[in-house]
Amino acid sequence: MRLPEEFFEDHALDHIERWIEIAKDHHQDIETMPPSFSLVKDFELNQGEIALDCTLPIVLEETPEFWKVQIDKEIELHDNYLGLMLWCLIQNPKEEGSRYVFRLVMQKKDNPIACISDLNFKSLKSVDPFVIIPEIAFLEEF
């Protein structure tokens, strides 16, 4: 079953934000947050609210060239997944030392939706994920 794209996008992006906020609440330094992803396994409607059921976040290698292998391995374990969420920090090319949170969400067989924001999730801006991280082009086959 598929969720309408807008619902999936909104809820998956919020889910990523919650994971990062939980890390902050546990005094983890967001400035050193490793790239991570999670598979969306299912969803449920509870009193009109959509809740995504996801795998626990999986830390990705620092180098995006290895992400495909890690994501493929996880997909093999969850053949009924609905989509994926991926997030990482990226360097702001205009301000040295400044970073953005890159968030990508996609349902199976859909185009990925990506955005960047500051570390407090302000200044949200849609981006082309393949321009930001060209090594994730493998997601086009996802």
C-alpha cells in the first residue's frame, strides 16, 4: 500500500527531525552526526493521525560511495518496505564551517524528495539530491 506522496513526504521529514531531536535530547553533538538512514516498513492510521513504522536508524559510512551496499543489505532484510529516509550533514559552500542538515525521503518507485535546512530545521529549502550528493544516483533504481 502507498501513502499519498505529500503525506509520506511530510511525515517522513518530520520523522527524521524527531530522530535528530532525540539525539540532541541525549546530549549528542549534532555537529558530528554521522550519515544515517531508516527504512519505512509500514504505517498506521490512529485517530486520523499517520504514524510511520521504521527501522531504527542505521549509521552509514562517511563516504557516500559505500552507501548503496549498506542500503541494499538492509532492503534484503525488509522486503516489504515502503520507502526510505536518509539524512546527513553537508558543508555550506558559501560559509566555511557552516553546515546544513540534508534530508531525503522516498517511497518505493518514486523520485526522491530532498531538502536542506540549518541545524535547527529553519530555512527549509528543496534541493536536487543528485546535485548535492551525486554518489546517491543509485537511488534512481530504488
